[in-house]
Amino acid sequence: MRAVVLVGGIGTRLRPLTYSVPKPMLPVGHVSIIERLITNLVGGGVTDVTLALGFKPEPFIEAFPDGTCAGAQLRYAVEPEPLDTAGAIRFAAEAVGIDDTFVVANGDVLTDLDISALVDFHRSHGAEATLHLIAVDDPSAFGVVAIDDDGRVRRFVEKPAAGTEPSNLINAGTYVLEASVLGRIPTGRKVSIERSTFPAIVAEGLAYAYATDDYWIDTGMPDLYLAANLDLVSGRRSGQSCVGVHPAASVHPTALVERSVVAAGTCVANDARVVDSVLLAGATIGAGSCLSRSVVMGRIGAGATVHDSVIGADGAVADGEHIAHQRRPDPARP
């Protein structure tokens, strides 16, 4: 089974972290998002993965120099210009010669979905396209999917007003497609699979959906990226966990680290307190500082207090400074 993983976005929502690292290369529990995603694909029978790339392809190629990841053969398709989701899928599939049933996954989604079960459902229903769905408490911020009792998709509603949604099931970003879907996508221009391709398939009664209650999280926003990491140290993610402090991190014996992920190549000074946070490679936490619910790549000065903030590789908090709900550097910069 072959798969296309969409990793060409610029990661705007995760700035300033993505100024220096492409979003799918950011670690969750000391392992990159893309490696965790591919590991799940391989567990479901995928053997060949094509990364649909656009923004900063070099880090992906450098990270997997032997051309494999989690046991899958890796291929790369670098878009000459942004083609949106459907355009990227067609470009990548044609670049590597996909001509049979294949899987598509958004590169910022982590899930424990059984891929083989999704493929089996797709084939047993004679679908041209099958979407994985997940139930959420508030579907108004997502693309909501209405289905029949047999799983056939009736319609999509993009970000419905609260109280008007036809269901609480949302498009969870993993699909099984027949190669015929590629012929529905105009070549060489921007096309959205969610807004253009899927509705056309629905109109012909050939789109189905498979709803599960598996673990699922979109890591594309700072609070959700933080949650994905903390889920692994808190035991919330069934069957998966990670050590909080990497053995190659430098943490002073008098520092306190609670419910946090501290990467290799970080330094936490004496009497610092790190709670419910993620420290990425290169982060330095000054003596006596206090950090809570934050993600840090840069420098936190001595005696500083940082809450609910994101500090990128070029960001800093001065000695004795107290901040909350900030991002540094400014994520609005060009």
C-alpha cells in the first residue's frame, strides 16, 4: 500500500516555532511528528510513502538520509508552487506513478487510527474516496461531515455556526482514494480536495466515511502541539508514552520539572521550575525562572516568569521579566 503525506505548508499557525523548523519536523515526545505519523501508516500496511513537499524540503531529506522512515520507503515530490491539497495530491501521485488505491494523510495530524481497517472499509463499500471522521465537542471550527447509516457521505458543511451543524463528526485528515480521483483534479493549479474534489465525488454517491473514537489531534496550533506532547507524559495516549526529560538534556539537580517534555540539547539552570511545558533543542532556562504551559526554543532569563507563551529559536525573555500569552519573535513578521 502506498501513501501520500501532505507536508508542504508553511506552518503559519505554529509561528514562531516554524521559522526555524518545518511543522512536521517538530518533535512530539522526542520523535518528530512526521516519524510518528509514518509509524502509524506502516502499522496499517503502508510500505511506500511520498512526502508532498513545498516549504523547506531540505530538512526532511536530511533527516532520512537512507530514504526510509519507520520501515517505509520514502519518496519526495517538491511542488514548484503551492497547489493546495488536491493539487498537491495529484502532483505527488503522478510524480511517483501511483495508479492504484492509496492513502492520503495530512502531515500535522497524529492519530492511533487503524489504517488497515480504514482501507478494508473503503474496499468493502466500493468507494472512490473514504474519509476518516472523528467526533469533537465543538465542530463549529471544522469541516463537518453528514453521513447516512451505511457511511455514505451526504454533504459537507465548512465551519457551521454553533447549533446548526448536521453532526459532530469532522474530517480528520486521513483518506483512502482510488487512482480515479486524480483524474478529477485539474493539473498544475491550486485545487482544494475538501472544497472541490470531495463534493464532486459526494454528488455521485461515491464518497464514504469511517468514524472512530481513536486518539486524534491536529498539532498545527501551539496549544494543541503542547497538548500532543503532554499527552505522552501524562499517559493520556493509550499504549504510547515517553520519558519527560531526555537523557541528553542538562537539568540542574535543584531545578523542578513536572509534567513536561525536555529535549536533548536543552539547559535548565538551578532552581528553575518547568511545569506543563515543552523545551525544544537549544532552549536555555535561567536560574530561578518559572515556566508554565509554554513551548520554548529560545532563551528564558534568570528569575523570569513565562506562562502560556511560545518562544522561538530567536526569541528571548529578559532576566526578571514576567510575560503571559505572548509569542516571540512576532509571528506576524514576513
